[in-house]
Amino acid sequence: MVKKDNPKSSDKEDEVKDNPNAESTDVEKEVADAAEFDIGDLEGVGAVRKARLAAANINNPMDLMVRGPVEVAEITGLDRDAAEKLVQTAIDFLKERGVMEKTFQSGRDKLKFRKEKIDKNRITTGCKALDELLGGGYEPQSVTEFYGVYGSGKTQICHTAAVMAQLPREQGGLDGEVIWIDTEATFRPERIIDIVVERELVPLQPHPKKSDPKIPVDENQAYEFLDRITVASATNASHQELIADKIREMLKVHEDQIEGRPTAPRVVLIIVDSLTTHYRVEYAGRGLLQPKQAALNTHIHRLLKTAQIFNIAVIFTNQVVANPEGFGNPIKPVGGNVLAHASTYRIALRKGANVKRIAKMDDSPMHEQLEVIFETTKGGCTDPEGKP
């Protein structure tokens, strides 16, 4: 295994002070180096196995880590122990290159990592109440789930997030691009433009009266927000999973191209609206419950691993069903324990009066189960005052 010396911490700290984008650039280059690594150089991968892995779209250590030993064993013909060793070798490689965290860390080091790599790379929700609920916004390397009945604000949260991620850091964004997996045909480019204009994120023509319509000075400036959103329309569950695999290829290509262009935008957010639609339709009935849960489990964990490797945030919406138990919450999210355990943060949404919506932290490793109120307005998800 080829080892790469890391720069001294003091040098890196000085570089970050001089250039606030230096830290994110280091991450991008580390990922780019890993993406370019020849998988055939890993111990246990010869020409035949390399060809089999490539046929399954496994081309580098990141792919091995995401797919896991069970699938790698099936593809290569290796026994389970040998496949686990191969995947562990890939994971060790990624840790040596700084793409992944070390296996053993002190609690202090873990806190330092979260402050420097996580908290500094959060994306604002566009609403102070929701930011407070999430501890500062959407967290990279994590999966945030929003579930609720129709009209509870799930898709509006996604549209708002797709705009916020593109804002500069000083405005709560990461100056990045967004990938939206659309399973319900709910993405609306017009909605993106509405949010951009209403929040006055581009120069507007004079509008002396509050009732005057807001019109951009240059419409192309508003359309640039659309240029940085890639929409992938999934037609069925298998297609949805294929898109998720293809996204990793897109991310690797982008990381390859970004080297030498530290100011170029990178993908910082993946949105799935909604995660469970196709699985509910295609795996209907109790007889298909086990394969449905297995497919969902694989899909969501691959998304999580992608988020961890590329240091990006993932948010998805989820549908609900009636609770047959007859007590407690009358509805429950689709996906059962599989999604309940896979989601880092799980937020329940419900309707309030008029445009008001209520969000409750249902499950989190660090947050209280608080409730906050927000509104769905022309400017997206806003605070109760109605001001973006």
C-alpha cells in the first residue's frame, strides 16, 4: 500500500487562516487522490478480480468501502474472510489518506474533528427555528430525514435547502452544488426561482411598495441557481439505486476535475424526495416485506457511506402510514426500524394553522426532542414572522 505523508498540522492551520477555503480544498484533493488510485495495487486484487470489480462499477477503494464485503465476495468469487480483508484494506487506505476518520480516537480528538470538519461545514436550512432544531443546520457526513403527511412541508424544505447550499459561507451555505433524486416528480424549477427572488439573493428592480412584485434585474442571475442543481428522475426502485451509484461516479469525476481550481463549486448536498415511494409500490404486501427492508437498508447505507466519504450532507423525505396499534402517534414513517436506525437525525413534520408547520426532533444522537414552528411561504421555509 502506498502511503502519503500528511502536511504538518501547524502548516495546515496557517494555511486555513490565510485561506478559509483551504480546508475544504484539502478534503477535495484527498478524495481526488483516492479516486485516482489503481485498485489493482491493493493486496488481493489481481487482473481477473480487477476486471470483475470494474464490471460491477467498483474502481477504487471508495467503491469497495461502499459496496461492502458481502457484495464484493459475490462479485469476485472470494470467500467471506478474504473479501472482508480486501474491504478492510481499502478502508485502511482511505484512513491513511485522510478521507475517513481513524478507527481509534480520543474523545477530545473526536470533538476537535466535529468542530473543524462538521460544524464548519453545516448548511443553513434557511430558517432560524429549524437551524436551532438541528444544532446549526444540515450536518455533513450525516443523513437527515423529514417525514409527515402530505402538505406538511417536506418538499418545501428540500427546495429551500437546494438554494441555501449554494450561498457563500458567510450566508450559511457552502457555495456548492446540489444533486436531487426526484422519485415523485416534485422538483419545481419555478419554486427555486421564487425562493431566490423572494429572499433577494440576486439584485432586484426597484419596488417602492411592499405589494410591488419582486423582479430580478437580470433573470440569468436567478437561473444560475438552477444550473447548480442536478435533478435525477428515478422511475423505479432499481433505477433509484442505480442513480445513487452513478452519483458516486459523478462525485469522483468532479473531485478529479476540481484539483487546481480550489474556488470551483463542489457537490455539498444530496436530496432524495422521497426515499420510499417506489419501494412501497414495488414491494407491496407482507410477502415482500423482507426483500423490501433489505433493499431499503442497502440503499440508505450506501447514501450514508457516500456522505461520509465525500463530506456532504444527505436529506431525504419519507411518507407515513396509519399506525395500526391504535395508541400513541396515529401515523408512523414508512421503512420501519431500517430507516429509523439508518437516519442520523429524524424529524417529524405536521401541519399547523394556515402556513404554519411544526417540526419535532423525533430521534437524534445529540439533540433534545424539541418542537419548533416554521412557515412555508413564497421564500421557502421561513421563521414564523414570515421573513426569510
